[in-house]
Amino acid sequence: MIFSNFITNSYYFIYFQNYMMFWYRETNEKVNQYEELLMRKTDCDFFKTVRVTKTTFHELVGRLESMERFSSTRPTTQSPQPTSAATALAATLWYLGNLNSQRDIAERFNLSQGHLCGLVNDIVNYLCTLAPQVISWPPLGEMDQVSADFAELNGFHTRPAYAGKFVTRANCS
């Protein structure tokens, strides 16, 4: 046999002439319904993991479920078991907020890499459509006052930047 290969669990074997080579790839534990595991985390740990609060997460899941892609009334001809909105959102937030590869995240959420890529694309596009509804900028005339109020509220002071360099204001009193 000149060349053959086969996969057994997480071992990958290659036979080439009389030599055998193999690689071992570590796999994460695959957990079905990973979002349930996330919900068991404390509020602080949940926020550290996906960078949103549980309340915001549930609100976004509710909005996503109104989409046809994540609707419970979705036709079953598209796939045997559709990915839930909670799983799609959790996987996307994990991808955006952590330094993990798509392969790692796909294994963690028990998804294929291609499916994860499509989910991330759909969720990010949906979040971008929500941006004008949830992000509001102060009018130009009020920006300095809002900035000063924010600095006072949070106990730090901002310095304006021009062309990437900090500008110091002279106190001329």
C-alpha cells in the first residue's frame, strides 16, 4: 500500500509506503445546548465570557427568534434540527469576544465550521441593523458637555486628540 489514511476518534493516521505517521488533535468536550451551561454562570462570569449581560442576551435572543431563520415555525425541510437563536448568538459573541479559532468555537458549540461561519455572518448583519435603534450620539453642540459629564461621572478626564497626538490645553486664567 503506497498511500492511505484514516481517522479514528481524534487520531489521524497516514501510511506512506512502509512508514506510518500520525497526529493527535486535542478536542474540546462537545456540549449540546451550550447556552444552558452559559446561563448557569454567575452574572459576572457570563459577562466576562460573552461581553453582554444576561438581560441583554435574552432580549437579543427574543429579537432573533422573530427572524425566519431562527423561528420555531420554520419549515423542517431546511435542516433536521435548526440551530437555536440562543446558540447562534452565544457562538457569535464567543467568536467576537474571545481569541479562539472558528474550529475551537465550532467544536465547543457542536457546530460545523461552515455553519458557524454562516451563523456569525447572519448574527453580525442583524446586529448592524439594530445599531441605529440602540446607539444614539449626542448632537454636535452637546458633545463637549456630554464628554465633560462622562469624565466627571467616571472619575477620569479625557484629553482631545488631533492627528493621533494628544493636545494639551493651556490654562489661561
